[in-house]
Amino acid sequence: MPRGDKSAYTDKQKRQAEHIEESERERGASEGTAERIAWATVNKQDGGGKRSGSARKATKKVAKKTAAKKTPAKKAATRKTAAKKVVKKAPAKVPAKKAAAGKATQKSASRSTAAKKAAKTRAAKKAVRRTAAKKAARTRAGN
């Protein structure tokens, strides 16, 4: 199939491109520019030429396989985070008077736990960014 061949596009996509091209010509674009804009717009809307029948199903399977490959990486990252979590000990029993006084401080304790979690998340993201920056630097040095 030569470059620029439109045989993979449906009749609907061809009509859309024709309509967009006419609109661009009315706005004053040259014929070549109008055609380029029209097909670029159709590609952006539909992701390229659509195929009919069984070929269309095959492209969907490829998309699902790609999505499936990404999922295990996320699960692995989640497992690592879960493994790093610290197990807290159960608090010792407190007399009634101290328990009443402690209720006021429970909100601040839960906030500090949330703050700790947020700080941990920020640190993890920072580490990921740092690793990516190092990798990019190595790639630039190699070129």
C-alpha cells in the first residue's frame, strides 16, 4: 500500500474528510493544506482508517493486549508499596479519664497519619522522577 493511500478508510471517513476540506478551502486555505488538515482531523477523531469485518476485531484485540501488559506493572508497584507499610501495634488500654482527654487529640493523630502518608507518597514520586531523570541523562550521553 503506497503512502497516502486512503483505501483503509470507510466511506463515512472519506465524506467527513471531504466536508472538512471544503470548509478549509472556504476559509482560504490552499488545496494541499486543506486536504492535509482534513485527513489529520479524521485521523485524530477516529485514530486512522477503520477496517470492516474481522480485521476490525483484530485491531481491538491488539489494543486489549497492550492494556493488559500495562496492568501487571501497576500491580507490582502496589505490592511493593504494600510490603513497605509498617504494622502498628495495638494501643494499651487507657483509664476512662485519660480516654476522654485522648479523644480530643485523636483528630490530630489521624491528621498526622494522613500527613505522613502524603509525605511518603511525595517521596516515592520524587524518587521515580529522579530515576527517570538519570535514565534520560544516560540516554542523552549515549547519543
